[in-house]
Amino acid sequence: MNLVYFILAAYGLTQILIYGSIFDKIRPTEGWLGKLFSCTMCMGFWVGAFLFGINGYTELFTFDYTIANLFILGWLSSGTSYVLDMMVSDDGIQISRE
């Protein structure tokens, strides 16, 4: 269950940072920060790294503090945030019919 909670928390935070209207006025739109805040995979990695860093302060998920876990959880967050972003929109689950 640790991974499920981690993935859901990472996806939620990534979505809020990239699409949340509360950040519209302060979200960068230009330069490398603008690219970071418009890329689900990029932001997903850093959200995963952040969640890994604070995992000692939550009971939802607990991972050992190792450099390998930092990268693995960053990659996991990046990949799952991207996949979920492609599958789910404001209108629900995306079904492509080509």
C-alpha cells in the first residue's frame, strides 16, 4: 500500500502544481522553470523527490533514505504522473477511438 499512497500523492501534487488555478498568478511561464511547470514528467520527478524527502514525516508511506530510493521514487512519480495525466482529464477517463 505504501506505493499506492505514494503514487496517488505524487499525482495529486503534480496536477495541482501544473494545472491548479490557485498558482496561475505565480506559476512561471518562461525559461527552464516555465518548462518545468508545464511538463508532467519533469514536475513529477521533482514531486517524487520532494515526497521522498518528507516521507519520514508521514505515516502514509515510509521508505528508507537512500540515494537509490530517491531516484527510483522520482522515476516512479514521473512515469505514473504522466500516464495518469494522459488517461484522465477534467472530463473523466480518456478513450481514444481511431
